[in-house]
Amino acid sequence: MRQRRRSRAVREIPQASLPDLAFLLLIFFITTTAFAVEQGLPLVLPSARRSPTLPVLPSEVLRIQGFPGGRVQLDDRPASLAEIAPLLRSRNQARLAQGQSELIVIVQTHPQAEYETMVSILDQVRAAGSRRVALQVLEGG
């Protein structure tokens, strides 16, 4: 008698549900991942049509200028970044004690200045708690 040979089934891992499993893992990781939310400076930009032109005295303004290479000037005199916040804070406190409004800070940056220079200046202005800030490009710098 002849014996019938049984064909051996090759044992494999079933792959039919593998795309389903990959999709479920993808959904799981997307829904559980916490994305970092970057915060910027809250700037309210007025409309040019609705903004009235107000006269400003030079004594009400602190001009901070940023140049290439990280050079900084406060009211046309050389300064370091670390001087900005304490100086601005003390001047604003003195003005508020006299019943005057806080200084208007004008941040002027040279077109060739590094972006880091402007951001560092704005960080110092923010650390001083100043809310009256204007941004300008330094002309003829």
C-alpha cells in the first residue's frame, strides 16, 4: 500500500492584519503625543487708516538700536544687552512715580543685523515689563 504523503503547511505569521495594526499604532501615537506650543510676543498691530498721529516728546522715547555683530546702542551710546532691562525698568518706575506714562521703546535693527540680536533686545524689553514698543528698520545704518 502506498501511503499518501501529506503536504506540509508552511507555518507563517499571518500578515493580513499587519496594516490594521500599523494604522492603530499610528493613531495611538498621534493622539497621545503632546505637541510643543511656541509662544511669541503679543503684538497688536494697528491699522494705518485708523491710527491717529500723536506728537511724542523725545523725553518719552528710549531708542534701542541693533547692529550686525550683536552691537547694541541705547539712545546712541554703546551698551550691552544686559543693561537694557534694568535701565528700562528704573526709568519706567521713575516716570510712573512722577505720574507720567511709561517710556515708548523704539527697537531699530539694521537690515544686516542677525535675527538673534533683535530677539535678544525684545526679550530684554519684555523682561522689563514694557508694553509700549515700536519696531523699525534702521535706515542709513
